[in-house]
Amino acid sequence: MSSPNNTTSKIDRSRTSASLIDWGVYAAAVNRWERRLGRPTPRPTQPGQHGRPVLAPAFVEHLMGLPSGWVTSLPLPRTAQLRALGNGVVPQQAAYAISLLLDDLAALTINDVRQVVDAA
């Protein structure tokens, strides 16, 4: 399989039964995200303690764009994994926010330099 940054990589769907899920109107987005990450989307639910489906931490981890096992490989109960993921930051959003802040800082710095030059 190709690296996660290779958007043209083929997804090996034989490793997951999630490929059998009908994602409905979200199918195109799910397929794009799979290509972007270079791995198949995990099943969104898993059997809970009483047999009912519950949210799967691996699915949340995947949606956040984190490496597979970033949280789910830790020896934590499912609820603690979901709490950690819920309190986490999506790396792509953090990078975008930092880029906006750096742009603002650059603009402020340029304005400060201009004011000093104009005052001289």
C-alpha cells in the first residue's frame, strides 16, 4: 500500500468489512478521505456490552485523520478512548488555525515596521 500522503493510492478493502457499508450521500466524502489517508474506513460501530451497536473509537480516530492506532492502541477502555479523541485536536484544523495566526502576525509585524519607518 502507498504512503498516506499519496492521494492516488489504491485502498485494500479486503481488510475491512466497512467497504460493505452503504455510506449513502456521504460515499463520495468517505472515498475521498480513504484516498487521502491511504487506508480503508473502519466500521463506524462495534457491538456494545449489551449487544447494541456503539460508536467505534477506530472510526473517530479515522475521521480525525490520526494515524491508525494513535489512540486505539492504548490500553484504555472504549469510553476513555472516545474521551481522549473528543478532547483532541484534528491536526488539519490545527495546522490551518496556526497558518491563519501566522498570517495575522506577519501582517502586524509589517505594519509595526512601517510605522517605525514612517516615524523616522
